[in-house]
Amino acid sequence: MSKVSNTEMPLLDHLEELRWRVIKAFSSILLFAIVGFIFSNQLIYILSIPIENTEPKLDLLNTTILGVFLAKMRVAVVLGIVFSLPVIIHQVWKFIAPGLLDDERSFAPMLIITTIVSFVIGGLFSYFVMIPWSLKFFAVLNYGLEGLVNYVTITDYLNYITILILFTGMAFELPVIVFILAKIGIVTPNILRKIRRFAYLGILMVSAIFTPADPFTMVGVAMPMVLLYEVSIFVAKLVKQKKQEKAESEEVDSEGINKEDELLEDFLG
């Protein structure tokens, strides 16, 4: 049976370690944010490609003195968070690892890689699918009104696109979160099936909070999350099956050991 390989730490030592983990994570965000600000012009150009290719045409517009500066700051901070994900996940893992069992530590590398890949896939899905679709929808909706010029401020546009990318990236982490919760026994596939209707309602509510205030973008974000919820049920089912197989294997091994002990006792008299 696996054992925890570390000794218990006093509370103050835990708090001190947590403080340094947080400092390292924020230092990474700050470092990458500085790099992001240096290359902010190129990043804003890349993020502007979806609106540049929108038909009917939507043009970006700066209306305030600080508009471009704030846009660069937002892009820099988002880049800092995204590129610091491996560091943040590593710091979280280093903090909680001493309290885990050996078999729980074994799946950590796979879990870290899956977390990063899921976030990247979610961000790319938002950039290449959701954002172009939603921009075209609203461009068509606004087109044809007499006297209306379709300008979009750079601040509003970057707020819109960065919120969608970050939120969709986090939404794609749902199967990973369910895997962790199922692994430690908090959720099961049966529980996820029973609360499915409430989960769907919660997904719509969260989508409404974290996305721009329109029903079409909200539904566009909610639909992949619903699909991910169904994937999460499948993941929880796999975890449950693995646990059952392991328990049965341990039971067989235990029975074999008991039989060997009985035979030895019979032999010795």
C-alpha cells in the first residue's frame, strides 16, 4: 500500500511555503507580461485578424488617449497568465505533492500536460471558431442600418476577445477537474448524471456572467461546455472502472496471500 513519503509540516511552514509559491507564480506572470508588452504591437495585430477578415467590414477605432496603452496592458497581462500556466501548475503541484500518496503522484506529469493542452485547445477553438462566428453574426446584424458606421473601439474588442479566449480555455479544463475529483472520490458518473440538468443551468449562468452580454455568444460558449460535461461523465466512468479493477486485483492478491498462510500453517502442524 502506498504511503506518504514526507513528514508533517507546522502550519507556519506551510504558510511560508505557500507565500513563496505565490511569489514565484506572480513573478512568472510579471516577467511574461513585460515580454508581452514589448511585443504588444505584434500580439494586437494577431488578435485583430478575426475582425479584419469579417464581412461586412468592422473597423477598429481608438477613441481615448489611453486606449492603445490600456489595450497593450491587457494583452500583456493575458500573455503573462497564459505563458505562466506551466509555472503556476508546477507551483501548485509542488505545494500539494507532499500530502499525496505515491500512486496519486504518479499521474501528475500526465495531468499537468493535459491541463496545459486542454487550455490551449480551448483558446484556439475560441480564436478560430467562436470569435469569427460571433463577429460575423453581429456584423451582419448591424449591416444595412442607414447612417450607421460600424466602428469598434480597440478597448471593447480586446476585452471581448481576451475574455472569450480565457474563459473558453478554462472551460476546456472541465474533464481534467472531474478526473481529479473522481480520482479522490468526490464525484462519480452517477452523481454527474443525476445533476446533469442543474449542471446545464449552471453552465448557462456562468456563460452569461463571463461572456459579453448577448444571448448568442452565451449559447456559443455554453454548447462546448455541455459537450465537455458529457465527456467528463465518460472520464469519471473510466476512473471508476480503474478503481474497481484495482480493488478486485488487490482482493485477489489478498486472498492468495491468505491461502498461502493457511497452507503454511497446515504444513507446520
